[in-house]
Amino acid sequence: MFLDTLFNDRKRLYYACMPHKEILAIIPARGGSKGIPRKNVRMFGGKPLIAHTIDAAKEAPSVNRIIVSTDDAEIARVSKECGAEVPFLRPRELATSASKVVDAVIHLLEKLKADEAYEPTYILLLQPTSPLRTSEDVERAVKLFFDAEADSLVSVCRTENVLMTKDAEDVLTVQNPELLSSPNRQELPAFYKFDGSMIYLTKTEILLKEHSFIAGKLVGYEIPRWRGADMDELQDFVVGELIFKNKDEIERAIQDFL
């Protein structure tokens, strides 16, 4: 008990004295999953799904600390074995299917401040369902964030141009009429969507104030569409693993094609 207390006191002092330019990577991974049971610890490409995200964070030089937020003992054990911290389990009420990730992150930050006097300057949120994310993606996103002097960053990928929507009666409404005036695709504006939420990066003060990862000056880090897979359904997992196992060949083929 004495040694634990001494260790915690020294850790509190260490973090309290650190320069306030800390990037804390948080990986949210609750135990319940309806689409793919136990998906965060399910084997994907030879190791647990969550291990790919932990590895990407570990290999990114800009990341100072990696914490997994989970309510699940097995996920906590696997995460620690992969090199991440799990200083405590997430409360059950913040780990339901209706729970918001931002609430779990804010709870984590408040507890770290109370327990360790630790207050990171930036929060890097990495969803474990994006195993095609790389450490290079993380580093490029961080560079873009600072170069742009942004408040928030989110990764995105290109999508089809949004021309019309259809209601329950099959009635079409033109949302972007300017798209009808140009037959040349190259002249049309680019549209983007979330890519499976590979990367969120925001100032901690902005997150705590707005309760959102998308606030203030927002910039987008573009991920190629073929790597924007999100492991939410069984088909995502199967197709995603095929892409993962052949990603080098796919990358070469795309480059050679150009």
C-alpha cells in the first residue's frame, strides 16, 4: 500500500510538472457490441482488432500517452498486453449502446485530473474499429492540425456528390442544383463524409467547453476511400480483413495504375 501511494504521488508530481503540450490518445472500446459480438478483441489480421489501433498510436512519435476507455475486463487485459494503459474501468452507465463517446472521454479526463493531476493539452480519439489506420495517418493528421492552427480535426474520405434526397413517398428533392449545371465531373465541388471516424484531434479546452470533437476551426484529414472501412457489421469485418491482408498489393496497384 505504501509503495502504491508513493508511486501514485510521484506520478501526479511528474504529470503536474510536464510541459502542457501533451497529446493523449484515447481509444474507446466498450464491451457490448450488437453488430459483431466481442469485436474489439476478435482476431483481425492475426491479432485482436484493438491491437491495430494501439500499435498505430504507439508508433506515432507525437503521441505521449495511450489510454483505453473500457468497461470490459477482457478488453482491459488485452489492451494492457498490447501496451496501452487502462487505469480504471469505465462506469457501466457510460458504456451502453446509447452512451456517447464524448461523455466517456470527459469522465476519463476528469478522473485523470483528480487522480494524477494530469491534464493533456490535446485529445486524439482513435476508434478501434478502424484497423486500416496507420501511424503515418496519425502523424500527418497531427501535422495538419498544427500547421492549420486548428481547434479540431477529423479524418474524412471523398464521397459521391450529393445531388438529391428521397422521402418516404419516394419524392426526390434536389439539394445541390448547381450540380445539374455542369456535365464535367472535374468542375464539381468535392464532397466528403466521415471515414469510419479513424481520427479525431481536438484541444482539450474546446472539448470540455463544447462537449464535442467537432468545434471551433475544423480541418479534415483525407483518408483514401479504400482504407475508410469501419468494422461495425459482419460484412465490414470480412471485407475489411481481406483489404488488410492485401493492403500493400492494393497500394502498389493503385500507384502503378496512375
